[in-house]
Amino acid sequence: MQIRDLPFTDPGMPDARSGPHFLRWLGRNQLGGQLKSLAWGLLHFGSIAVLPYLVGFAVQAVVDRSGGRLAVAGAVMALCGIAIALGDTMLHRTAVTNWITAAARVQQLLARKTAQLGSALTRRVAAGEVVAVSTGDVEKIGWFVEAASRFAAAALTVVLVCVGLVVYQPALGVVVAVGVPVLALAVLPLLPRATRRADHQREKAGRATELASDTVAGLRVLRGIGGEELFLDRYRRASQEVRTAAVRSARMWAVISAVQVLLPGLLLIVVVWHGVHLARDGRITIGELVTVYSAVTMLTYPLRHFEEIAMAYSFSRPSAKRAARVLSLQRTTHAGDERTASTQLADAEIPSGDLYDPATGLLAPAGRLTAVVCGDPDEAGRLAERLGGHAAFDDAEELPSVLLGGVALDEAPLSTARTAVLVQDKDPVLLSGTLRGLLDVPASGAVSADEALDAAQCADVLDALAQASVGEAPLDAHVTERGRSLSGGQRQRLALARSLITDPGVLVLDEPTSAVDSHTEARVADGIKGLRKGRTTVVLTSSPLLLDRAERVVFLHEGEVAAVGVHRELVHSEPRYRAVVTRETDEERAPSAPNDTDADTDTDTDISTIDIDIEETA
């Protein structure tokens, strides 16, 4: 796999049982890249490992006054230099490729999981943790995958050098062969403490980041109540805790680095001291002593990779654990004998018909515009998710699945459920890019961009974008991240146009006009009704203008259907509905008595038609 081939056509099904299992799965899926990196690493480290023998050979040639052997040693050294440069270059290239491809694979897996679970993901895992996994944790996981092959090459080189020294000069080779494993394993007792300190530092850093984001998000409120200094002081303390934790973690890693420098130095002293005595006794030559000395000096380079792999694993293990936790989440379904046939649907079989929620008794007939009124906005949001086929994770065993034409949506294939029902959230997100790209979404083709923009009353939005992008067509105008350059009502209407273009069989809109004025809202309501004629549309709203355009209004009270009818009838006949739609308070409802029917009727008529009269007058 090369970087130019990214993204992966299929990132695979990860082994998310634990962090180590996930790391091993990543390694197996990048076995080809790891073997390439290992081969170039062996060339690089192996060429370095040959140099001590060549140095010893050259020194002995000088002692023996052999110009021929010295020339041979010089020529081979030159070849080794070329091999070292080539191996180092390609090792770096393949290792970085492994790192980037591993990080890209994890990011694709996370993106796929996010698309599968939708908004239900943040109910099971904090949004901040998902962001942390897809950014910082991905880099740490990639670091371990990248370092693994270089460590393997370094470890094999160390073994080969030790074996070669034992064969070349047993008296000194045995000392090196015994001392090197001690050097490699000496840091193991220090790693648990270093890992704990690193985890503590990440925990403190995450807490400080969370506090900073909360402070920025609520800065306007904090200024209003004079709480800026209070939160600033909290952030100061949190940042000092991060600094203290970082210093303690750095001290531990400094100790590990010192050990990696000190112990090889001690081994080198032992080798030189013992080798000098052997040379004095005539048991080894000067060239052999220089060879062993150079080999031990060279071993400090590959041994550094033992420290690196320890650090990479210590940092990547908790990151892989968090990634595995997110990737192990599954789309919850409701098992039931009466709905088992729905699991046999193929992707091409898109269900159609009435949309029915057994939990609340809500029925949205096919081909009609149904408005749903909930007294609790949070309840409306949860209902919208369920109507889109997302299972209720908090009480999945108690709430049955939503049915579309008798098919359980949360048991249907994901692509089928997404094609059958589209849910627009209360706060839809606009991605940065051109308006044309924003509206380039999977669609039936029956609704054009112009028709959708016109129905959503986006003429002023197009004018604003055209003014901001002089000389460009409105559809080629640039939309900033989250549409920050637009007002809340303009962002809401653009998102509505995007939803209308898709022309799904069932469209669920959660408060699609909460940020627009009443005149625009009335025109948007007419646009939705006209464009979606003959298509199933469910609008969760308490706006009288939208409710008056609906062909069927359902009022939910305490999670159950309390009344069904049309807006004007329900305003007169259902006091609880009237209280939600007109924002009546308990004090305003108190003077009404059962025998004041005529007075109530007159008042209700005025309330139900006031917005409509204003619109017609305008």
C-alpha cells in the first residue's frame, strides 16, 4: 500500500477486543509494508554492523604493513557507506509510509463507525474522546506501527552482531553476548511507572482542554455574570497541573534515556579493560580488539530503538485501547419474532409505506405531511433519531423498533435505512466548500438544486454568498466552516435545501424553521408542502405556521399520542396542545372555566389564525 493509493477501498473489520489485539490486527494488515521496512532496515543496520570488522581489518593491515588489504578494506567501506545511505533513505520512506497508512486506516475505521452509529455515538462515548481518538491517538498508534519494523531490524542486527563476535573472538564475544541482553532489558522495570505518569499527563491535558473549550463556548455568558476571572483561574490551575505532570513524566523518560547511555558505556569499559589484558597476553591481536570495541560502540545505535519501541508502545497502548473501545460499539437492534423477516432485506429493497412508532403510537401515513408536537424538545430530538432507525440505547429493551411499511428500521441494513429515511437534526452542520459541493449529495434526481433552494427560501442566502465571492456564480461561492459567515436562519435554510434535494421516501425534519422570522417561515412551510407533495414528511415543530400547513397533526404528551387532527381543531379541543403551541402559562389558563366555552373559542380562533393573518396582510 502506497500513500498515493489512500484512502483504502475497504479498511477491513478490526479486532477491537482490546488495545493489543487492535495493534496486532493493524500490523497483520500492513504485513507487506512491514516486511519492506524490515528489509531496508536490515540493509541499513547490517551495513553499519560490518564497519567494525572492516575497521579492525584495516587496523591490522596497517600493523602488518599490507597496502593491498588496506585498499580492500577502504573499498568495502565505501560500498558499505553507499548501502548505509540507501538503506537509511528507504527505511525512512517505508517506515513513514507505514505510519501514514496505519493512521489513515484507523481514521477510516472511525469515520465508518461514526456514520454507522450517527448521533447515538456521542450518547455512548463523549464527543471529546472521539475527537481525541481521531487526532492525537491516531498519531500515536501510527508511531508504534512505524517503529515496530525498525525495532525488528535493529533487534536482528544486535543478535547477528553478538553471534558474529562470539565466533570472531570468543573471549570478548561472550562478554558482549551476555551484556547486551542486560542492556536491552534494563529499562523494563522502569516502563510501568513511566507509562502511568504519561497516562496521568494525558488525563490532565484532556481535562484542561475540556475546560478551555467549555470556557470559550460559554464566554458570552461568563462575561454577563462576571465569571471570566473565576474560569480563568480554574484554567490556570489546570494548566499548572498539566505542566507538573509533564515534568514528572519527562523525568522518568530522562532516567530511561540515561540508563540507555550509562549501561552501554559500562559495557564498553569492561570490554576495553578485558581486551587490553587479553592483548597484553597475546591472546588477541590489536585488530581484533579494535573490531570488538567498534562493534560495541556501534551497538549503542540499534539499542536506542529498544527505548523507542518501549516509548511507542507505552504511548500507543492506551490510545489503541480508546480506539478499540469506539470501534467495538455496535448498532443496537431489537430482536423479535414478529420482525425477523426484516433482517433478510437486501440493500436494493427499500421499504415504503406508513411510518409507525409502536412506542408512542405515532403514525405518519405514506404520502402525507405530518406534524408532530412535543412539549419537551429533548423528547422530540430522541423521537427524530428513532424515526431514522437509530435504536434507543438507554432503554433498548423497552422500546420497540420504528416500522416503515412493517419493516423494522433498526434491523434493516444500514444503507437501506439511510436511503429510506432521512433525518435533519435540529442543528445541522454545513461543511466548508462551495455551495455546489454542499448540495452535491446522493439524491433521487427528481428535485433540482434550484427547486430545493427556492422551496427553502434561500434567495437572500445566494445574494449574500454572491456578494462575498465577487465574480463567481452563487453555486460556486465558498461556504465557510459550519457556515459561520451566514446567520443562523440562513444556515438552517441551506441545510433544509440540502435535505430536500435528496428527495428521500421519508423526510424527518426537527424544528427546520426555528431560526427564521415568521414571514419567511410561512413561505418555507408552503415550499415544503408543495415540493414534498405525495411524499412522506414528518416535521417535529411547535410553530403554528408549519402546523397549519400540515395535513395531519399529532400531539405527544408524556411520550404517547394524546391527540390527532388538524391544527385549528386541536387548538380548540385540546388545552394541552394549545398550551404548547401558544406558550400559555398556568396563570393564563387558570381563569378559563368549563362554562366559558364561547369566550375560549373566540380567543382560540384569534390565536390560531393570528400568524396566518399577518402573513396574508404582508
